[in-house]
Amino acid sequence: MEPYLWQVPALVLVGGVAGFLNVLAGGGSLLTLPLLIFMGLPAAVANGTNRVAILFQNVFAMAGFRRQGVFPAKLALLCTLPALAGSYLGANLAVDIDDELFRRLLALIMIGVLVFMLVDPIKRWQVSWSGVTRLRGLVLVITFFFVGVYGGFVQAGVGFLIISGLLAHGLDLVRINAVKVIVIFAFTILALGVFMVHGQIDYGLGMALAVGNSAGGWIASHVAVKKGHDWIKKVVSATIIVFALKLLFG
């Protein structure tokens, strides 16, 4: 499907916001996935197309973090390997899912993320980081396998899961976001390959979205992690409500 003229600027604009949110916190795909569906893509194709933008976004974000000297490669590798295995399983589940069921699941996921953001239990979970012990490593491996399953299946909101899991281990948000973009980059390659094999990607719309996501990701990697957090949370919360209601009742 060739992109209409109005779709390209809309995708670049929304992609920019999504890329910024994805790297700074999470939830950007909660904006882009519904937009792609509203543009007429089947749910599975929208899911695959969104991965093109996510891939490029994290390339630029990783470059930004590396430039600032924040690149926790060892910790990222520990989290990435189980996430890859989970992602392959999740992506294979996603390519066969019914359109209507996917819309319902996405809406419920969005509402769940909204509730999580408003309750904000992370502050009560945070402990001090003292390195990767054997027990902590095992917990991280199990956690990131299921993060990979979820990320391979839908992607939307996976950043919040990663932030929650790593904050519970006491990492600061700067290192968490650096680890997050590395992990998501890795399992997105695998998930994207599954969608490509099944022919469920619109490359024109995907590249238009990738331009915006890449710009947003690059900017976010150079912005202090907590800057404007409360304002961003309000904007994302309001947007989630609108899109979730549209998916459920539209």
C-alpha cells in the first residue's frame, strides 16, 4: 500500500513523539500502533510495520547514549539473551492472531499501562543496586524472557515493563534507559524478521514512521531522563484513554 500524502507527515510527527517517549520512558507504540490501524492496516501488519520504526529509533538512541558514555554492555547482554528467546515466541503468536482479538488485547494492555502509571508502585519497589549476584542474575533472566515474549507479541508498553523490572533492582533511570534501548533493539531484529517472513510489513509507512521515531529517539537520549516527567505522564495518560476507548468501541 502506497502512503497517502497526509499519512507521511502524520507518521513522522507522531513517530517523533513516540520515539521520544519510548526512549525517555515508554509507551510510544501506544500512539503509533493505533494510528497505523486507523490508517487502514490490518492489526498484524500494523504490528509488524511498527517494528521498522522501533528498530531505527533504537539505533539512534544507542548512538546517543554511547556518545554520552552511558553504555552498560554487560548488564544489557544478560538481559538481552533471554529476551531474544521470548521475542521469537511472542512474534510467532502475534502473526496469527485475529484482528479483532488483537484490538481488544491492545486496548486492555493500554488500560493496564495507564493504571500502572497512575498508581506508580515503582517508587516503593526501588532498592540500592549492588551489582549482579547469582540470584539477581537468575531473576533478571526469567524476567526478561517474559519481557521478550510480550515485546515480540505486541511491543506497546514494553518499555514500562523493562523500567519496572530494573528499578526493582535499584538501577538509576539513566542506566535503565540505556539498557532498555539495547534490549529492545536486539529483540526487535528477531521479531521484525518473523513479520518479514510472513509478509506483514508495509515498508512505505514503516519508513515514514521510522524517520520520526529516529529523530525522537536521538533527542530523548540527549535529554535528562526525568525532565518533564509529570507533564509527559499526563499527556500519555490522556492519549491512552482516547485510543483505548477507540479500539474497544470504535
